[in-house]
Amino acid sequence: MNEPSAEEPSRFEVRCLDPAEVDARWDAFVTRSDQANPFATRAWLRSAAETVGASVDHWVVLKGQEWIAGLAIPFRRAFGSVVYRGLPLAAYSSVLFRGSEGGSSSSAESERLEAGRTLARALARRYRLASLMLVPSIDDVRAWQWEGWRAIPRYTCTLDLTAPGRPADSVRRHVRKCAEAGVTFDRAWDLEKFWSILDETRERQGFKVSLSRASFFALAKSLRDAGLAWMATALSAGGEAVSSQIVLSVPGTPGAFMWVAGSRRSHLASGVSAWLMLEIAAEAGRRGHRFWDLCGADYPNIARFKRELGATLGHYFQVEAPRSALERWVMSVKRRHA
């Protein structure tokens, strides 16, 4: 499905892939990209889309046969329209560019700008209400803005696993306290125990998981089976699971990504959450990752906690396709009631 030329002709072609092309080349492209992340893999896209009854299109920008950029778009059909459908528990839904291969920085910048504009035009024509969360390494969103997309700054914290920052004094005290209490690190995969902790955390903090227990279990298991998900749990001296987290990462790529986590109310004062975070950072480093994206720092308490671990605060961008006046009103109502 080729897109016709836009008002500004592009030297690149933009195309929606057929399933055979996706199966043959998509994951290899993701892994080689500087923007590699688990939310762009076929396993994530297929499994997460199934939980909400969505389909997924895979788009590429090509120069000849070379893929310059790629982007997966989950969608649903409603009232005769093709509507973008964000996937549950997804930190990012980002365009990916081909890996760096030398050359001048100006030519690479020019290529990314043109590829981004080509994609932005194609998506705006095909989907309603498209909204993408670009990974932090994409710091230039002019291509999207030039095509009328709205860019919204968001924030996350990242731990450098090769040269970790110094945790705050309060975190170091918690770590010593947990070590003295006999807390241990467990790598076992146990969704039943994890769900129990997550459910307690959800009730205490008043947030929604956005998936039923059955759907969450199916998604988590599929990610585990694909080698994208691993679990880390803090056990008390008596062997009770008191804090747990599922981390997502693509083996052989630089980044690990925080996904879902929870802690028992009875152990919050012990600082076990901070203890577990630092243990996970060490485990991610042992797995060969160079950074750990803690996936979100938009709220004051969350940002403070993550910064105290020694993480660096950074921004990323959400980009939204042009909307009609009615669509803008509908989305503003949804945000007010979210």
C-alpha cells in the first residue's frame, strides 16, 4: 500500500508492509536501531494488540530497498474510520531510524527530518487521533511540527548502568537497613505472587492496571516466552515476596525498561522499593544493558523517588496528529475524566 506524493515531494517512499515482510525483517530492524525498545517488537505489538482487539500496521520509509525508518501503528475501525488505538501499559510507541553508520551529522539529520515528515503525512491521511510517544533519544520533533503535529514534552528518569550516579543518603540508609534485615533478591518468574503485590499496590494508590487479570497474565507470559520480560522480587528474611517488578528489555540492545511494579504496604517504611530498584539496575547491567529507562517522571513524588536513586531526569516527546475542532473537544473531555 504505497502513499501518493505529498505537497513536498520526497526522495523516499513510504509503505505499509505486508505480513511476510514484517515476519522476515521487522525485529532485525528494531534490534539494529538506535531507538531499539521492547514496545516496538513483534511479540509486544501482537500480544498487546490482542488484549484490546486492535490490529497493527507496520510502516517503513525506504530509500530503494533500504529501510530508513519504521513505525508500528495499532488501530481499530470505528464508524467507517481507521482510528489509532494506543496499547495498554506501553511506555513508548516510537518511530525507529536505521542504526548509525557513520557519515556526516548533517546528512543524518536531513535524512531523519525528511523520513519523519514523510511518515507524518502518511499517518495523518490514514488514521484519526494518532498519538505517539517517542523514545528520549529522538530529541528533534521538527519534522512532526512542520506537518502540523502537536509536540508535548514529557519526562522520564534514566539510570546509567555503566557509570551509575550516587544515590541519595536516604536511599543508602534504606539499602543498609534492608541488607541488615536479611532481604534477598529473587529472579524467579511467579505471576501469581506478582499480581498479588500489584493488586495491593493498585488499591492503595488508586490507579488502574488497564487490563484484567487474565489479559495481563497472557500478555506477561507472551513477553516472557519471547525473551523480553524478566522479573525481580525482594524477599523478606522469612521468604515473603514484599516488592516485585517486571522489566522489559530486548537482549543484545543497550536499554532496559521499567514496566510494572508493586510493594507491600507493610514493608514500605523499610525502603525495600529503593533496595529492589538498585538490585534491578545491577541485574540489568549483568545482562549487558547500558541504561535503564525508568519510564516516567511526570508526577512529583515519582520523579523525586527515581532521582534519589541516582537517575538522570530527561525529556521525551508525545506527538499528536492534527485534529479537527470536534476531535480536540472530545480528547479534552477524555483527559479531564481520566
